[in-house]
Amino acid sequence: MTLTTPEGLDQTIHVDVAPDFCLEESAPDEQRFVFSYTVTVHNTSRHSVQLLARYWRITQGSGKVQEVRGKGVVGQQPMIAPGQTFRYTSRAILDGPVGVMEGAYTCVDTASQRPFEVAVAPFRLAGPNQVH
């Protein structure tokens, strides 16, 4: 997903997400399905940006929706220089074998101190042999 700020700043951030089912941490008989997801944030702008906060909307196959908001990611509020990337891995626990996550990051352009949002497109969480 790419976002360019409407104020005309050269603020282009790309976000890639790679989800994975964690069989060894899951317990299907207890309705516990663990997924990891690795996020890579690419700063292709001319300014450094700082990732300040995250928002996730997790929709489970059952229709249950959970919203998660917090400061930074994995205990950090990373500064990402022009042309650099920041990568982290986190987890989501679902009560079924399928779900969808989407969200947004709140960032700030360190040159102008203007905050902006970067949308994260929906991505699928699915255990093995799931067609949903």
C-alpha cells in the first residue's frame, strides 16, 4: 500500500506484509490459531519519517472484529531515513483458522513535523488447507 500526503509533501511510504501460520504455537482443538506477520515499511521519500503509532482491525472468520491501537510497533517508534526500510514481526491469535487484518500507521515527517497516516491494505490470515 502506498500513501502520498495531500499537503504535497514528498512523503511516499510503501508497506509490505507477509503473514504465516504458526502451527507449533496453535492449538486448533482449543480454538487457538496463531499467525505471525512480517511487515516491511519502505521510505521512498526525501525526508526521514518516524512511525509513532499503529492501528489494526482484525476480522476473524466468525465475523468477530478486534481493534488494536498502540504506540509504535514491537516496543519501538522507529525513525526511517530516506531510502531505508524498517522490518518487524508480530503475532495475531485468532479463534478460527482464517481472518483478515488491515490497519494504518501514524507517522510524522521529521522535517516539517507534520503527522500523516499510512494505510495498510487488508491481508489474509489462513491456516493450511483453508479456502476462504
